[in-house]
Amino acid sequence: MRSHLLHVAAAFMVVKKEDVESSLKLVNQNQQALNDSGFWKTSYTYLAALLMKNPEEAEQARTLYEEMKKYHKFLTSNEDIPYAALLGSREGLLEKRAATMNMYYRDLHEQGFTMGNNLQWLSQIMTFESADYNPEMVGKVLAIQQFFKDENIKIAYTQYPTVGFLAVTGVGGNVLSEIVSNTRELENHKIFRWYKDMAFSTAVQLTMADHIEDQDVANVTFSTSLETLMQAQQAAMMVSINAAIISTTST
């Protein structure tokens, strides 16, 4: 597993409050099941295995992944495997869920969202509540984007999945206002000099951590799992930015 994902995996196990030895055993079983279903062993299959409740979910993840590829053959890659694992076990037809993802993807692109991996991840997250298309979900995403725009906080392309996270967890105006406040506070810290876009994502994680305990068990499980995915993506992004900075300063 790549080093930048190790701390994310460890934190997830701690949050789940399960026996570490049992958790690791299950993760290994899940990863083997993913390999048997046709996925190559990568850091992303490890992350997917971490999110699975049992090895039987591997086939569902594989089926959903293949359905997603029917709509986005070249866009769908290893990075989508954790999302397929998280959503593949949800209630509803896998074919319909993939079709709904594509509808959300196209709808949001028509509303000005940039096409690519992050929009695909956003569209995937939007299907958590139901495999059926729901125009209100699109409305929620657009409303959240507009809320932050009115507060002079631009939602960057890399932050699309975070908007989906907020939409499906059903946060209200008070929570969004708290995110705005935390974002502005973080932006004033020296540590975010090179990672200004990260201030928003970090503010969301900090704010939601205070509100997850008030949700029901299903939402807590989802919030924790999705937050793990976003942290993994954020960690990977920081590694890339660091590499770019080092490359620039050394020339």
C-alpha cells in the first residue's frame, strides 16, 4: 500500500472501534476476493477492501465497476474501485445505479461542472441514497455550490466529491456557515500557504466530525467511509503538489 494511504487506513480502523487484528484479517479476505473477481492488487483495491463489510461484496463491486465503464470507458480506472465497493452493496440494481451516475454526470456538466474524474466521483456519491435518478439531488449540489460562491469560496474541480458528500449527508445552512468560518480561519494559517484549496476540504472534515455523532448508524458508517476516501484523495494530491514544488525549487 502506498505510504500516503497508510495513515488513512489506520485512522479508519480506529474510528470503526473494531479489533485491529480482526479488521486486518477481514481486509485481507476482502482484498483477496477483489483479486479473485478480476481486480489487480493496488493501493485502491486495498482501500476498497477496507470499506467492504464482507468478501461477498467483491462481485457486486466488480459488476458495478464494469457497468460504470460502459458509460465512461477511459475515465473509469483503479481510482473508481473504492467507490464501486462502497456503492455496490447498496440497495438497487447495479445497472440502474451506473446509469443514474451517468445522468448526474451529464446534468452537472450542463450546469458548468468540468468533465473528468472528480465529476465522475461526485456523480457516484450522489447515488448513495438511491439508485434511482432524483432531480432534487442535482438541486442540492447546485444549491451548495451557490452557497459557497455567495460566500466568495470557489469550489475547485478537485473538491467536487466534497460537495457530493455534503449533499447526500443533508447538511443545513448552519453547518455550511460553520464550514465557511472554518475555511477562512484555516486560510490564515501558514501551513495552507501552498495548499489553499485544501483549506476548504479540511474545514469540511473538521466541521462534519462534530456533526456525524448526531446522525443515525447508517449515515455515520457512510460518512466515515466516504471521508476516508476523500482523505485518501487529499493525501495523494498533497504528495503530487509537494513533488511539483520540490521540482520547481530545485531547478
